[in-house]
Amino acid sequence: MKKEHHSARHHCYAWRLDLDKKRYRANDDGEPSNSAGKPILGQIQSFDLTNVFIVVVRYFGGTKLGVGGLIDAYRTAARMAIEDGTIIEKQVKQRMSVKFPYGSMGSVMKVLKDFDLEMLTNEFEIACVLTTEVRLDLVEQVSTSFEDIDHVTLTLLD
């Protein structure tokens, strides 16, 4: 951004990462303390976003905004960027391996169908193994359903 907007005075930014939203940073890039990065971060928090990075580039326009004006300008720019952008929602999933005897195939397939789970890999022999991914909010229910089937071994994968 600094190369693209090399004559700008300030490149203020904020970012937030990870599901727990504990990794974040805001930078005022020479603006008065908490007048730029913090309002940008505030918009990220207001929209409850993660895995996002926003940079607001400011050229000096000859008008002094004051701290209140700066806060409003950076907050508004961040809000407009978020509203004009595309927010991509992704479900966080847990990968699991299901091992079962061939005779339990029907029951295992019913669980996959009931929860609309996709088989990522499979080995259908005397002892069968398949892997699938399950939304985090369904892991307990799916695990219970598989464990209710005799001789099924469930392993949560990284």
C-alpha cells in the first residue's frame, strides 16, 4: 500500500485473526494516539469479522480535522470498505476418521446421510475406514451417532 500510495501521509490499519479473535492489532501510523487504528478495529469488531486486514490511506487535504474528525473519518472509511466488500463466511470443521466392520456399512452411511456429510476418503474392505468433516457445532451429535453403532471407532483428526 505504501508503494502504491507513496505520496500519502498516513497508512493506518487494523487486523484481527483466528476464531477466538484474540490476535489483533491497530496502528495509527503517526496520527494522534487511538484516532485511526482503533476506530478501524472498532468497525472490524462491530461487524464481528475475523481473518481481516483493513488499511485506510490518508492524503493531507489541507483541512485540519481534529482528533474527533480523524476518528470519524477513519471509522467511516473502514465501515464503507466493509459494506462495499464481500464478506466470505466459512464453517469451521473438524475432520474425523471412522473405522467400522463391513457389516456396519448401512448404519454408518445413514449417519453420513442424516448429517449431510461428505466422504473425503474411504477404504472398504473387511475393516472399513472413512474420513469426513463435520461442522464444529455438530461434532458432539455426529460422534454420539457413530458411537451408538457397534464396533465403530471414531478418531478426531487435526
